[in-house]
Amino acid sequence: MKATVLAYGYDAREFGVLRQVCARLDIRPRRVDASEQDRPVGSFFGLAPDRVTAAPADPVPGRMLVLAGFTSRQMDAFLSALRTARAGDSLKAVLTEHNAGWTGPALYAELAQEHRRLTEAGH
């Protein structure tokens, strides 16, 4: 699988910056529109059924990146390039078997909760 990043909650300008970073590193960016956010994150990669949940959830309230198909070297280069480009803060996750069936809003909620716990613990 080619290294791919799903971008949730990015406006056109922010996605443009992300797209430039990805182009330099041969990473495929994919902006997830609000109308697609109820799809399981794995469905964008053929790893989960392409279904919509019964009750639509609110779109993610902030920015989130879901990374798939990255090597360790690509991951390091991508995160460094994001910092250098001052692409702004976003929650980040790597696609796994565990989270492939989660919708964007469900994954965002889990990441936000984990971020709060780590911040409160001083990490």
C-alpha cells in the first residue's frame, strides 16, 4: 500500500499545505469531506466495509490525520516536514486492525480523550 494520509477537518488552505508536504515525500493525501466522515476509516483503504453508520455523527470538531502504509522512515520524515511547514496542530493516528472499523468522529473522540489524559499527566 502506498503511504496515504486521510485529512479530517482541513479547510482548502490547510489541505493545500498538507498536499505540498505530501508531494515532496511521495505520500498520497486524501481529504475526507464532512459527508464521508461516518465511513469507517479502513474503508478508504479497502480494509473495512464501505458502510455508513445508522445514526450520522457530528463531523470531527478539529483536525485529524490518519496515516496508513508508512514505513518508520516515512513517518519520521512526514512528521518533521509537517513541523517545518508549520501545518498546525492535528490529532494523528496510524491505521490499525483495531481502529479500521471506527468512523472518523469515533476515532477523533478516542484520540482527543487520550490527548487530554496525557496532557493532564504532564506528558
